[in-house]
Amino acid sequence: MDIQALRLQIEKIDTLPTMPGVLKKLLKVIENPKVSLNEIGSFISSDPVLTSRVLKLVNSPVYGFPGRISSVSQALILLGMNVVRGLLLGVSVFEVMQKSMIGLWEHSIGTAITARIIAQQKGIPEPEEVSVAALLHDIGKVVLSLKFPDEYAGVIADAEKEGIFIFEAEKKHFSVTHAEAGSWIAQRWNFPRSLVEVIEYHHKPNLSKTMLVQSAIVHLSDILVRAKGLGFAGDNFVPALNSGAWQILNISESELSGIVLEMDSALSHADDFLLGEQD
Amino acid sequence: MVSRDVAFTTMTERLFGQKHKIIIFSNLNHALDYIYNSIPDLLIVDFFHENSAAYAVISDLKSDSIFGQVTVIGLFGESQEIPDNGILPIDDYIRSLADEKEVFSRIEICLARADRVVETNPLTRLPGNITILKQIQNRIESGDIFAMSWVDVDYFKPFNDKYGFARGDEVLKMLGRLVLNTVRQKQPVGSFVGHIGGDDFVFIVNHEIMEEVAQELIDNFKNIIPTFYDADDRARGYIESVDREGVHRTFPIMGLSIGITHNSDRCFKHYGEMAEVASEMKKFAKMCGGCCFKTDQRVV
């Protein structure tokens, strides 16, 4: 399939399914009539699919300010409780659940938590935006495996058999990687330019035009979370850090160990969000 | 009601005369003067006894910006053809031989809808001036104790001038959603939000929670608004534009000024008085640098 046809296929996707475990928790949250927007917000922020659903709606032309909102809490106050409830009621789950999907969810949440820590450390003005971008950075993997389940299973098998990275295997099968696929859907859904760019460049942050630091933060978080062994992003080994990212961020060794310490404590509190197999 | 069908008019009076004021005219032209002077909630026109000139009258009425909001029910004979809505723009119809229950439900539904479907600002779809006026006047007349806020955007004009009106409209649409949801979240029942026009909005909540709502609104706006600026202006924290005198200067990021008044310590007889005080308080908030609310403390 050529790239243009692939892109058209991907842009046809209207909505993404989430994990069965997320749906169970979600129903508990929205069935509670006393639930506050803040509680719903923190729940939504712990799931890449729910987050993308909310951002897609608030940035749709219906509301009249497309491409402006990149934060879940802002999206919720602009949509309002009734709309959010209705939106969440329509969420579906993956029919065929692969173990690798649960791993991807945990990897995404871990990356979001880590990116927020680094963004705060680096004094980025909108740390939530960076954390949302981190939560969504691998949305292209969800998109590809939803649209092309058999081919994507082949990608995972190839990566394992040949000992190559998942994005290399994607390139062989699709001639693009999940980074492009994710940025296509993010553009299609009118996400703010900043999010689109971080999704597109999270493997090569030095190429980002306006989101250098943010892309580098997500790139570093991605790798730190893999190194921690949290979740599963499709690779059995940890890729090397992009040298450009290191220069952009200019993090000292002591800063880095501070970040890792904070990660440990934040992630140990994040058990609630992680799904595991018991769900 | 315009009809010479005595059976129908008597039935309608019996069904609705207690709750509503019904005035019966024998032909449409006689009714016009009354319609133009008092804007009824509902107009029932018997097209069985009117000739087709009446279609043009209704068509004119419905195309008017003010009178177009009047709900019109057409009354037709049993086998009479209902004209195309382009020729006769009515909202619903009743057949003259319809039974009592049917007539009752149709009229009830139309009245309820007229109440619900208010005139709205095309930009934000929030209720506009006529509805705002009615809301406040009704509350005053029924003796409600309530607080009213007048919301205005600081430095909206320079933003509009610099980025163009489409970008300005984005801000107003966002603000409309923001006011509506902030207010509803704090007070789901009995609150009201309206869009006066431009960057002016009003809302009504209970007096006790008004200042809390106003503060939250100011905070929420402050939080969201930077993303409506271009990245470089956002980073600088101000924009360069021209002021009302045509002089180039810098303007800070937009904020909200809110004027608050309420009728717990003072008595208002008319919408106009209350709106004026709220607007005064808003100007006071602006004089204090904006991005704040000011509550009327006077006891009258």
C-alpha cells in the first residue's frame, strides 16, 4: 500500500477502543452521580484513548475553536459534565486483546508521568501539555494495530525474530512508522499543532521545528520508562537516546538521578492507573 | 388566536383560559396591530377561513428579526392541503376536527418549545438580549432574590484588531462555553447564562455563591486564554496593537472583568436598573486593572 492510501485509511478512523479494564473503571466513575469534573479529569488523563476522544471533540469545528485545546482539564470545563458523560458512554473496547496492548497502555501512562516530572524540572510553562503529548506519543501504534491487526502482529513478530526495533519493523511493513501514523490522526482530529509535532518527532526530537524541548522531553521519558521495564512498547531492548535530545535538554547527571528518583515514587503511586492482568 | 371557528375557539379558551391570556380576532389583519405591540407567545391562525393573502402576512411576520420568534400554529380543515413551508412558514398545525386531547397536547408542546427555544446569539448559541431581559424581569417580578453578573473581556479589541475577527470569534465561542459550564457546574438548577453581544455576557446564580463562581470563571479564563495567542506573543506575555485613538502600544493577555449586583440589600423594579448597576460595577472592575470582580455593596 502506498503512503497516501495508507494515510487515507488511517484518517477514516473515527474513534479508538480502549482496554476492557479501563471501561470497567470508567463505568464506575460515570455512574456515580456525585463525581466531580476533577475526578473524571484525572481518570481520563490516565488513558490515551479517552484523552484523545475528549481532545478530538473539544477541538472539533462544532465548538468553534479547533486546534486550541491540548489539556484535558480545560477540555472538560469547555465541554461540560453532560457532554463528557455522553462521550464516555460511547467508549468501546478492543475485541481481540493482545497482551502487548496492555503493555502499551502502561508504557504510555508511565511516559506521561515521567514527562511531567521532567517538564516541571525544566520549568516548561505548560507541563500538562507535555504530559498529554507523552500520553499520546504512541497513539500511532494503537491506530495501526486497530486498522491492520494482522500486519501489525507481523510487525511485532518480525521485530522479535530479527532483533530490530519496532519502528524499523513498521517501516518495513508500512513504509512509515507509528510516529507518522499518530501524527496523521492527530491532525485529522484537529489536535493543536504542538501535540501533533511531539507525536511526530518523539523518536527524532532534533527535527522538530517549534517543539524541540517538548519533543526531547517525551523522547527521554519514553526511554527512561522502557529502561525501568514498565509496560511494553513493543521492543525487547531499550533504544539509544537521540544525541540531539541530550543537547537540547542539557540535563546534568545529578539532575537525571533526581528525575529517576522522583519517577520511582510517582510510578509507585500510579498502581491504580495501571491495568495489569488481574483486570 | 385568529379564527371564526366558534367551536374551536371555545374549546381552546376552556383548555387554556385559566393559565394563559387568550385574545380572539376574527381576521388576521385585525390581529396585526396587537401582535406588533405585544409580541404574543403563540399565534394560532385559522387558514380554513383566511384567504391566501394571509400566507404573505405570516411569511412577512416570520421573516422579521423580532416577530419571527413568535410560534405560529396553523388551523386547517380536515382535507385541506398544508401549504409548502416556504410559502407558509408555520411551526405546527392542527386539523379543525382534532379531538380535545390532541389540541391540548399540540398547543402545550408549542408553548413549551417557545419557552425553550429562545432567541440565541448566533455565535455562542446562548440566549440573547430579549431572553435576558425576560429572565431578569420575571425574577424581579416574582420576588426572587438573586445575583447577576456582567462579564466583559479585558483587551479584547486589540486582540481582535491584531488577529482578525475570526480569531476574536474563537475567543467568544470559548468564553460562552466557559461561562455556561462554570455556572452550571456550581449551580445546575435555577442559574442562567446569556450573551448580550460582542464580548459582553451575563449570568445569574444564587447570591451566596456568586463571588465564588466569578472567581472561578476568572481563573478558568486566565488558564485557557494563552493558547488563543500565537506562540511568540504568548511567550512575550503581551501583543502590539493600536488603541482606540489609533496609537500603537502593547496590550497584556486578555482577562475577565466582572461586575456583580444582587437584590438582597436593595430593591430593583426594572431590568434596566439592575443591568445598569452590573455594568457600572464591571467598569469599576476594569478601572481596578481588570481580571477581577467587583460587587455592588450599596444598600438602597
